[in-house]
Amino acid sequence: MATTQMSSITTQRKIRVVVAKPGLDGHDRGAKIIARALRDAGMEVIYTGLHQTPEQIVETAIQEDADAVGLSILSGAHMTLVPRIVELLREQEAGDILVTVGGTIPADDIPELKALGVAEVFTPGASTQAIIDFIKGAVTA
């Protein structure tokens, strides 16, 4: 009599990341590089494009069931836009979505952003691998 072994295959859901460009900043090469790197690392990436409002970003994150939101800001408006996005996520009971920020963020602003609930801030020169590793480590997929 032959015995049949059944192997259990566990399927792990991919990490879903919304990459967004809030505000009037018109430069998105860095955001596209990060989006591609995250995708190549096995994550599902939703890139919102340029000139997104905080409301649009939060709506997209909720609709897409995102695990994380990566905000790319070069305009200097991070201390206005990021607090609004974090506030809207909490209002929509989506405060568990990981928020990261990248771009030209002055070192003096980083502690305040983290106090608001931003998980990590990546400044120019941060490697794509560091961003990938941080998101993978911070999100339980």
C-alpha cells in the first residue's frame, strides 16, 4: 500500500506599498527608482504619480489595502503634508499603515516627524536596499 505525503505549502501575502508624491513637487525620478526597487524585491507597489493631496494618498492606501506608504518629498512642505497624512490615516482607522518619508528632509525635522508617527525617514544617499530591508522588517506580511 502506497502512502501519500501531502506537503503544506504556505503562501505569504506580498507586502503592498503605496509610493506617493504629495504636494506640488514635480520631480519623481527618485520615487520611481524606489518603486521599481520595491517591486523587484517582491513587493506590490502602487505608484500614485505627481501632485497628490494628502486625502488622495490616504484614500489610495485604504483602497489598496496597503501595508505601507512611502512619501517622497523634495519641496520642503514635509512638515505640512506629512502630519496631515498621518492624521487622516488615524481618522480613517488606518493608523497601522506604516509611513516612511524620503527626500530632502533637514535633520532637525526628523525627530518631529518620527514623534508624529513616521516609522523612518530616508534622506538623499539612502540605499534602496536599506529601504527594502526596513520595510520588510517593519511590516509583517
